[in-house]
Amino acid sequence: MSAGKGLQKKMLKAALGEIESLRIKRQRKYSLDPHPVLKRFTQQELNDESCLTYKNLLVGRSQRLPDRETMLRIAEYLECTFDERNELLAAAGYLPVQPDMQGELVEQELGRARQLLNTLGIPAMLVAPTLDIKGANELFTDLFDLSPEAISANEINLMDFHFSAELPVRSRATFNTEAFAQWEAHAINGLHAFRRNHLLSRYDGWYQNLLQRLHQHGGEQYWGMRNDDPKQGEPLYRTVLARVKDTSDLMPIRYKQMYLSAGSGLFPGIGVFLPVDEAARHVFASIGSSVDHSRLI
């Protein structure tokens, strides 16, 4: 046997072992409560659904290592988490799909992003790949009347920020018909982008936690919706009720939100908020924002 064939046989054995371990794990998980779509996680079902040579591989009639695309289909069938998917790919000698969402590299990038966050003279929040709000400057918490302690304790993510009725943002962003339409369009487009960008992570714990938060906040009605009409796309600006600092009066202001990439990809990102009208500029000035916003819009 040549060295190349020996290596391939070794990787095939490792890959099959990893697949079988995951398959049996899923069978045990659903041994008492049926799977939502009645998957049985049998060898035959895996063969039929994702790898037509699987039964032949198990009995040795075929010794050709499945290609990377097939391994990804198997991972999809087995509903692999991020770690499980990459362990499966590694067992077959393939590169992982994407960077870790919660690993050491992300933490390093978050550290650098926090340094940048503290230099900004506009309301800004730091968002991790898992959509947790990992930091915010005082201008941000003042603008949206949020607790700095809740931010520093990592208790709020973007699902909470947008949908939670316990936070002031939702009620202040839906106070009239126009504001509600902007809020709803932002919700639909944001959830659609989230599903598209994190398709391969939907079985991960952090992803399921976000869906649970969405359900708790009553936002699940927007989950499957999509704005196909370009005219109903992401609004150019949003409207919210805000207060001039140290007063109790709320006034409608228009602001624009955008993200600055603070890492190697889209996230971690710094969400910044810019005033669009004179009322917004007045509120921003009252909370201490001294940047020339006209040059940023």
C-alpha cells in the first residue's frame, strides 16, 4: 500500500468514527422525544439524505474519502454545532468552515475594538459575532436610557436592544405609524441578514439562545419575513423619542445607524449613531457628542 493510500485510509477511518459518534449521539438525544421533522439518524437515512456511498464506506466496498462538500452535507444532516462541524472536517483532513465565534481570536479583536470605542465622540456600542453587546460608551447609554451596569455585565444583546419591551428603545421607536414602519423594516431586514450570515451556526447554543430571546420578546412573527420590495428595504434613517440630558421631556429625533468593522470580518463591529435632523443634533450635543456629524453622514 502506498503512503498516500495509507493516509487516505486512516483519514477515512477517523471520519467514519466521528460521523458514527455524532449519529449515535443524535439518536440518543431523540430516543424519548421524536425529532421535530421525525429524523431517525440511522445509517440508512444518512446514506439516503447526505452521502449515497455511506453504507458502502462502512462495509469497505468503497474506500474513497467523501469530498469536503459531502462532509458539509453530512454535518448539516447531523445538525452539527460549530465545534462538531469543524472536528468532523478536521477528521477528514479538511479546513474548518469559518472562524470561531467565541474563541481566543475574537476576544483579542474585542479588546482592540474596546480601545477604539473609547476614542469615539459619538454614541457607539461594541457588538460581538454572537450579537452580544460587549461594550458601549456613555453617549450610547445616555441616548437610549440604558443601564451602563447591564451593558458591562453583558446582559444585553441585539435581540434585547431591538425587541425587548422591558428596555425603553422599543416603545420609543414605535410611538407613531412612521416610526413603527421604520422599526419593523429594520427588524425584518436585520433578522433576514442574521439568518443568511449565520446559516452554518444555527444549531449552536448561542444561536439558539438568540432565537429564545426573540421568542420571549414576541418578535418571532418577523423571523420568516423578508422585504422583497426595494422600496421597503432598510430605512435611510430611524426615528426615536429621546431626551435632552437632565430633562424629562422626550422629543422625536431622526438618526442613522452604521457599523464600523473592528476585526478581521464584519464582527466584532462598532455600531455608531449619527444625528439626521436638528432635534437630533441638539440631543446629541446635550449628552456630550462634539463630533462634526455633518462630515460623517
